[in-house]
Amino acid sequence: MTRLYLGERLEGSKASLRALELDVPPWAREAFYARLLGRSPVQMRALWARLVFSGKGRPPRIVGDVDAALRELDHDPNTVVFMPAESAAMARLKPLFAL
């Protein structure tokens, strides 16, 4: 799943998987990028700038809050989003990775 956040397309059972990002404080996004992707926010912005400029990808769409992310997940089961573990547990979601 980390490859989704690095701009690679992954194919699910019937449709392409897509990544969303939750609008979180900068320190949470920095921890996510560092621990899961091994990159800094600056490196991620540079990566996405290259992919967008070359026409090879678009960054994950950012959703405003956990409720919006849960609506997206209900609407499209081929979606992956990082969110606080407590929120995922309350929604009975299966975490793929926990900080």
C-alpha cells in the first residue's frame, strides 16, 4: 500500500486502488511519511511535482476530516486512507499499518 502514496498504480480485484490523505496536523503527516514511506514532506512534494508535471500521476486527494474519509471508504471499497487508529477502530476498519 505504500506504493500508492508514492504514485504507483495498484490493481485491486476489479478496479484500481486509490489513496486518500486525511487533513491532519503537519507533525502527523511528517510521521506518516517518515515511518511508512521513508521520506520527508519536502521529498514527497518534489515527488508529486515531478509526477504531475510529467503527467504520470496525481497526489492523493485530501479529505477534511475522518467522517469525510469514512464516507469515501463506504462509497469506494478500493480506497486506502491514513487516519488515527482510534477512528479506524471505532469504524471497525482493518488497519494496514499503525504508527
